Amino acid sequence: MPEHASAHAGPTSDALVRRDDQGSKIGMWLFLFTEILLFGGLFLLYASYRHRFPAAFHSGGKTLDVFIGGLNTVVLISSSLTVALSITALRRGAKRLCLGLLGFTIACAATFMVNKFIEWSAKFHHGLIPGSEHMAQLPHGEAVFYGLYFAMTGLHGVHVVIGASLITWVMLLIRRGKTTGENYVVLENVGLYWHIVDLVWIYLFPLFYLIS
């Protein structure tokens, strides 16, 4: 009788956890797909206006700081690496190493935002403020370029802040033992989000800073 009952027993707790993890991953990929659609639409808008105003976009790109843009690219690529390494560290039971790698990722996010603040401040100092009278007086093509620049890099900056906040939250879960080497799907999902944030910047950097 016990053997017969066990044969018809429901799924084990491990099976339920795996099912929840799979559902969580599918949900994350669907969310990331919407993010790709969002930025993909902006990239198409950029492409159409660049085709219409090639000289103005080239002129606008020359005013951007390539060094800061390149530095931010290196910073985000490094942060993407440390996020990937943190997952491996947690799965191997190296909790302290995992937290250190995630802490470094947050430091990279902070560095990125500080650099972006410096860059934007320089633009504001020269009167290039979205909606300002100075922006309205620019040639139409240059005004479009700076409008897209502020909109797309600003939206990306919001995603950087959200990603850093999520990583901080995951670090708290790891410290409390709620996210472990056996149950690391939350960290993995946040890592996927961070990789998308980095990937978007890899496209933004050449589109705005390296216009030829």
C-alpha cells in the first residue's frame, strides 16, 4: 500500500522548485523581449533621422566626449563579466566572493552614472538642455540629434539605476541565505537584465560617439 501511494504521489518539492525556476526564467525572457522592442524602436527612429540628417548627426557626434563614452563602455563590459562570475561563485558555494563581485558591479554602475553626470553637465553648461530655447534655435537636424541623445542615453541611465538596485536587493537575499548555490535563479535573472543593459550601451556608444 505505501508503494502504491508513493507511485501516485504529487510532485516533490524539488520538482516544484524547478518548475517555478523555469517559469521565472521564461517570465524574465519575455520581459527582456519587451525591453529589446523598446530600444529596437528607438534605434529604428535613430536610423531614419540619421539617414535624413547625416551631416547634422556627424556634427553633433563630434561634440560628444569619446573618452568618457569609451571609458563607460569598458566599465559596463567589466561589470557584465563580474555578474557572470558572481553566478559561478555562488554555485560553487563561494558566497563572499560572489558578494564581492556583485559589489564591484555596483561600483561600476556608480562610475558609469558619475561619468554620465559629468558629460551631461557639460552639455547643460553650453545650453544644450532638452526643451530649452537654445535647443530650439539649433538647426533641425542637430536638435533631433541631441533630442535622441538625451532620450536614449537617459532611458539607458534609468535602466542602469534599476539594474544596480536589483543587484543590491539580490546581495541582501544572498546575505540572508534566501538565494544560494542551489537556488540562484533570482541572481541569474538579474544577471540577464544587466547583460541587456550592457548590450544596449554597446550599440549606443558607436551610434552617438563614433559617427563617421
